[in-house]
Amino acid sequence: FPSGYTPVSISAGDDFSCALMDNRKVMCWGENNDGRLGQGPLATDDETTPVWVSMENGETAHFLDIGTKSACMILDSGETKCWGTNEEGQIGQGDTNIDYYPTPTEVSGNHDFVALSINSDTICAITSDAEGYCWGDNEAGQTGRGSIDTDEPTPSEILFTPNHLMLDDRDPDEDGILSIFDPFPRGCIPGSWFNSTLGDCQWNSPGHYTDQAELTQEIPCPIGSYQPYTGQSSCLLSPSGNYTDVEASITPTPCPAGQYQPAEGQTACIENDAGHFSLEGSVEQDPCPKGTYQPSTGQADCLNADPGHFVNVTGSTSQTPCSQGTYSSTSMAESCTEASLGYHAPNTGSTEQTECAVGTFADETGLAQCKDTAPGHFVASTGASSETPCPPSQYQPLGGQSSCLLTDPGHYTTSDGSIEQTECTWGYYQSESGSIRCLTSKPGHYVNQSGAAEQTPCSPGSFQNQYVKRECIEAFEGYFVAEAASPSQTRCPLGYYTDSRGSLECNLVSPGHYTTTEGATAQTPCSNGTYQPESGQSSCHYADEGHHVPEEGASQQIPCPPGSFQALTAMQFCIDTDPGYHTPEPGMTEQIICSAGTFQPDAGQGICHQADKGHYVLISGMTKQTICLAGWYQPEVGQLECLQAQPGYYSPAAGTADQIACEPGTYQGRTGASNCNNAEIDHYVEAAASTSQTPCPEGSSQPLEAQSECIFPPGLSTQTILLVAGSVGVILITGLVLIMRRKN
């Protein structure tokens, strides 16, 4: 069966079985002939495991039985439905001509059946008013209608007096609920009661009990008792530490924190005394331990003695503050502690001893205040029990201090206990604090005031090559100083220059320029015909062949554009191509002659023109094309010659691109013709592009020129005459060939 579903009744038939499930749906399995599994007309396969019977949405059943090849169920809505074989009218539809019903179908007659039984192919049922009905196979009078061998296709009442039946063991308490679905099949028992509204027994709800059978109402548990479960015949006493103060309690209520109860079955708890506490559900109160107290009654816990206080007895209702000179740093203290050396406790109820602050000290215990240090002395840390004199390189003009002052940068001291510092004179400096002497300024630096903390580095663009100086020197033209604190200046290298003093760096020679010496104060532009693409260079490049540089100071050479060239280097200009020549690419060193088939009439051109259709260029280097004459033609561009019109064709005018085929009735037997010849009288030309005319066959004539056929007398056709003439011609040629062979 599917997971989560359980059968409540099972019935077996002929090669198939069915079960009523706990969800009040029906499942069947086994042979499926005649639709006995109830899955509808499309389901015909046998099933080896249970499958659901087809039921409408919301349909549920409470009774199921099956026969040899059919099954019936009673729905909760009151209808009875059957399915399977109908050969003897088992489905109760009033017919036997439909062999089987594959889907559950309602039995006719609107009967309110409450139970039924199937024996082979006969079904009998009991209605809610205890009347008996049967239908189906009646071969031996099984339907109780007083006849045999006559099937009953609809439910018919059993003929006996009185016609009244009992459900007996299927409903022993006769409440109309079958035992398989009745939780009280034998009537109300202790733990349940009869609900007259529902007309049925009902389990007691939590908080209630019934200690006798057949009671008509449930009894609420009295105060001091409870019942957490349904269907109980007695109540439970509230345990110690709990109470119930209302009837019908489901659970006891624990005594709240701050109260207690030592007895069972109580309706209230007892409030704690002052100096005591109790947790929830307590059966007795507890005294507050040492270090804690409680001034109020009915409390859930004790208060910890606050820091700075103590409690030295149990069950106390108050705490005591620590006296001056003592302290308590934690809660729940049972006593206070005396302040240590280096500490003091200035107030009553101190929560901690306080370290002597920096600049103070305590050389005995129990002090309320620490002592200030004397001038020239210090205490650097808290909790000191003595003072320390200031060391050399430090000073302190005040008392009660935590440290001595280091001498400031630009100052110094040389003895212990100094109360002031001394300035460094100009030319000297001291960058650190706490010094005992000053330092001299070094090359690349200067000091121009007293009390200097640092020597000042010469700024970039200046230098100083001596000690103890007040100022720096600006770098000369052609020199530079790149970094601060430089003791010297540096010449500009090749490819660099500077034309002013105090330079931080030399100027990089620009593209198109150069310098030839170190320490240059200016850059020189590249002359015409030369160039320099890079910066920082000491020379220029000549313009390459095929290039030119028209102006000085150029950073790039310029390729000669298409239509021009240059065969020399270092040139300022390019040369235009001559007519009949071209240069197709930039940067060419020579002009290219136009090849045969092309021409160029203009100078300074990058391309040659192809000869047009109907034209030609015979040789290279031409400045114009030649037109094809009449009788000649040329269908392609860029050609070296014209083509003669072929026999059968003509070219009527100069510059013709294509030859034209002679039309039927005309011909041309030679090449290079500018027209076609008309067929003469008694001749014809049948096809286009013909190279000759044909005489009219014997028996025919043609009185006109330029005709494509001859005229025959009635009954003959040109094709017939031609066939005969052709045959005669073949015979004549064959005879001539034989005569020539004999002569040889």
C-alpha cells in the first residue's frame, strides 16, 4: 500500500481484491477483466499492486464488499456505487445488455443503504430504516422475490414478513456507525460521556474526568487537581511546589519564584520571608548565603553585595559599606581589603583600590591620597611607591609630573635635573629630541636660523659643495640638479639642453631637433631633407628614397604620395609621374610605365586606366586608347588588340564591344565584316549566324532576297525536299570517293 495509508477492511473476489483505506478511499489489485479494478475504460491492464479506484472529488466511502467479478461501496454521502461485470445486472442499472461498467456507477433507486453483502453475482443490502433489498443473479431465487431463473437488474425488496433487519455485530450499540469506524462500539465507558447533541459518546477533554459509564456530561477537575490527557476517569493532585486555583485545569501551575509550597493538592503558594529566596516550583524557602542579602519578602533571588560593600552572615536583609582605606572590587564580598603600597582608597564604599596616578606615589599602606613628585623628578607609571630624578638630555620645570620633557629638536641639555633647554646656533641643527649636542650642516644643505631642528636640503635646481653654509647656489645654463641635497651640478648629456639657471632637469631634445655636445644651452632643428622621429637625439636622418622633407625641424619623413616618386635621398620634394606612367603606392622610388592594355593621359597619377570595351592599347606607356574599327570588336576591358568579327557575324561601327550574329535570311562568309549579305533570289538562309546561302531545292523557288526558306508547290515541304537532296548528295560524294581510290 502507498506510504502513509492503511486499510481498514479488505475483501477478496475472483482473481482480484479491494480494500477500504483509512482515508475512506478504495484501492483494488489483481485481474482487470470486465473493469473490475474500477479505473475507467482506458485502464485494462492487470495490477500486481494496489491502485486507486476512480472516485469523484470529495467522495469517501464507509463500506466495501466485492463478489466474483464485481464490487460495491457505500459512500458517506448515502449513495451506493458498483463496478465490474454486469452480465446478471450486478451493477443495479436496470439492464444486462451492457457487459461491464469499468467506473463506479450509482445503483438506481435512491436507496439509503447502510450495509451490503455480495455472494458470487448476487448483492443484498439493508437500508437505514432496516429494509432488505437484493439484485443481480437470481438463477436459484437468491434475490428473495419468489421466482427463479429471472435476474434482477435493479434493487428489489425481499418478500418476507416483517421486512425488518438488524445490523447485529456490524453495529452492536445500534448507533448507525459501523464498528470499523466507531470509537465506542459498546457504548460510553469511564473516561467518556454521552453527547446528546451529537447522539454519540465522546472522550473527556483534558481537565475533566468521568469515573462511571454512561454519564451524560464530563466532570471538571476540582481546584487543587488537574488532568492533562483526554479520556481519563480521575484527576491528579497538584504536586509539592505547584498549585491549581481553577477547576478543569489541564496542568498544575508551578509556584512562582519568590513563593513555595511543601504540600500536595494545594490551591495557592506561600510568600518567602525577607532575607530568603526561592526558585519557581520550590517546596521550601532558602536563606540568603553570605555575600548576599534580600530586604523584601516574596523574592525569587537574593541581591549580591555590591562592590564596595560586604555581608558576613546568612539570611541578611542588608549590606555594609567598606570603610575608608579599604575596598571591595567584586560583588558578594564577605569582607573588605586594605589598600596596598602605591594605591589609595579615598572614599567610603570604594569598589577598588586606586593606583597612584602618574606623577604621584604612595610609600605606605592605607593612604587616602598619593603624594606629588618634586620638580626635577617624575613618576612614569601608576602605582609607584617612590619618585625618580630626571636623567641628562631631559628636563622638567614642574612638580607632580609623570615624565621629564625631552629637549625639543634644535635644543640640548648636558646635565641631570635640568629645568630648561639650550638652542642650537645658526649653521648647526639637531633633528632629534632629547639631545646633548648640536650637529653641523653638511654639503648639499644649509641652516639659516638658530634653534633649527633640521638642516635644510638644497632644493632641486641648486647645490652646495661646502659645510656650514647659509644658502645654496643655482645650477648654471647647460647644467641641472635633479634632486634635493645635491653637493654638485651635472652637465646636460647629449640629446638634452637647458637655457636657464636653476634647472631641475635638462630639456629632452624634441623630435626634429638634435644637440652635438654635452652641456648644450639650445637644441638645433633638422635641416630640409632630414628628419628625426625620436626625442633626445644627437643627429638627424636623411630622407629615404621615395620620401621627402620639405621643411626644417621635421620629426618624420613624408612618403611621396601616389602619382609621384623620388629616386634620391635627403630631398625636399617629390617628382610627378609623366603621362603614360603611374605610381600606385606611396613612397615609390621610380615611376611605373602603363602596361599594354592600359593608358594614362595625365601627369602625376597613381593609376593607369584600362582600355574600354570596343578599344585597345597595343603597347605600354600610352597616353590614350585606340578605338576598334568597323568589322572589329572587343568585349573585354584592358585589352591589347581588337577581335575580327567571325564568319556569320559582323561589327557595324567603330568602338563596338560585341560582334552581332547575321539574322536568318542573311549570311557572311568572311571575317572582319561590318555587315551581312542578303540571301539572293532562289536562295535562302534558314539559321542565324550563317556563313553561306543555300540554293533552293529542285522543285522550289524564292523570288525575293533575304529569305529564310524557299516556296514549294502544294503537297511538298522544305524538309522533304532537303531530305531527298541530302540523300542524293551523300550518294554522289560516296561515288566520287570510290573513283578517287581506284585511280590511286
